[in-house]
Amino acid sequence: MVRLTGMNKTSFLGDKPINRIGFGAMQLAGPGVFGPPRDPEAARAVLRRAIELGVDHIDTSQYYGPDVVNDLIRDTLYPYPEDLKLVTKVGARRDEAGAWLPAQLPEELREGVEDNLRSLRVERMDLVNLRLLDEGEGPAVPLAEQIGALEDLRREGKLDLIGVSNVDLARAEQSVEMAQIGEIQNSYSIIDRADDALVELCRERVIAFVPFFPLGSAFTDGPAKLAGDPLISKVAAKHGATTSQIALAWLLARYERMLLIPGTTSISHLEENLAAIDVELDEEDLSELETVEQVARPHG
């Protein structure tokens, strides 16, 4: 059940004050998150505008490109604003053709963190997510060894917080028992609530929940499904908002430590996403939105 939180525009990532809508940088790479963007200057313009509008949380990874997105962030924003939180993830790598390959061994996780530090030109990451694989995607690596590798890097001062991504409830529960977890990052949206239990775990443990695909998965035409949903469209018309803004506002109302990182290559879409913070849904809105049709997640 949705719990109203008021319109708090700020929250916390661990103990770090943070604006609740940040920026996910994955789309700044080329097609398939591989190679350079078609228009590098447009990508840099989006990053600059995000900072101008108060974004203080950018989610990235060295394997976006690879290196491409981190290089864009560094070349555009370095030296970084003092309050900017740079969050990355490790657990994968790319081959020369752009295929996604597992990099889950402790030594590979360490290498991934070092690659992010190098490409972003920082000495410490604010948070590093362990991006776990779906079953059968790669060799099984004990979770304790993976979390332990990140804990070692935290003790060395190379990261402040540890997060877990693409995690089921069992592994999330194991993670929070093994380490102080700063966030859980999973697919979640108004049309994909399969991970409601993870949101509740975060609520119980006072951990940030950071949904990727906050507007539904692009692989299942999520944004188009939002626009075509009659209930979301009705609430959007009531508020003079877009369906995407209603979907983001619904997430913000779900949990006070829900932090959003919608991505885009368009300044106008960036501005639209950030304006969702000013959409205040009431009890009637939230009750109606509870019945929005759900979309099955893609497999494979």
C-alpha cells in the first residue's frame, strides 16, 4: 500500500543529504550502451543542464561505453560540484563487439572500482553497486566474497557506500546482514511492482531504494504503455502533468527514501523529469493508481 510522504524534495543516501531526483547517465553512450553518442555535445549539454537544475546525484558505470559515459561526465563536469554524488556499479564488462560479460569475481570487482576511479578522476566513489547476475548468466560467486571485496575497498577509502543491484529478496536480505548497505537498485515502476517486497525491506532497514526503469522498461515499451494507460492519463490531466511525471511522482510518494535516476539525452525530457518533484498526488490519485495494469518483465 502506498504511504503518503508529503512532498519532501530531499532525502538521504546513507547519511548523505541528497535531492530525490538525480540523473541516470547510461543513455549518454551510443546505441546498445556501446561506443560514443551520436552527438557528444548534446550529451555534454544535458549533463551541464542537470547540474544547473540542482541534480546532485549521477548514476553511471565504467562499462557504459565502456569508458564513454564516465569520460563525458569527467570532461564536462570536472572539477565536480562539492555536493555531487557519483554512484557507479561493477559486476560486468564489455567485449570488443559490445557484448555484456560477467565480471563477478572479487578481483574483477576491485578492477571495476579502480577503472571507475580512473575514468572519473576521483579518489573515492560515493557509492558502488554490486550488479548481480540473473541465474545462469555466469559462474556462481559466493555473495559473501563479493561483498567482502567491496568492504575491503571501503576500508581502503576508495568508496563510501555499498549498494546491490538486480537482486532478489533472499540475496538482498543476506546483503543487509553482511554489510551496511546504502541502496538497493532494481527495476521498479508504477507498471512493474514485482519488487514491492524489496521496497518494504528498504523501508524497514531505512535504506534508499533506487529504481532503474522508473518509467517502465524500454524493452517492453514502458513509456508508451504509461502514455496509453487510461488511469495514469486521467491523473495526469487532473494535474496538468505528463504521464511520465505522474509515474515519477507515484514513485516519490511510495517511500521517503525512494531516489530517482531517470535518464535521457534530451534537455526537454530532463526538465520534464525533474519537474515531477512538484507534482503532489493526493489520496484519491494514489488509490486510483494502485489499480494500474502491470507489465510482465522481459526474460533472457
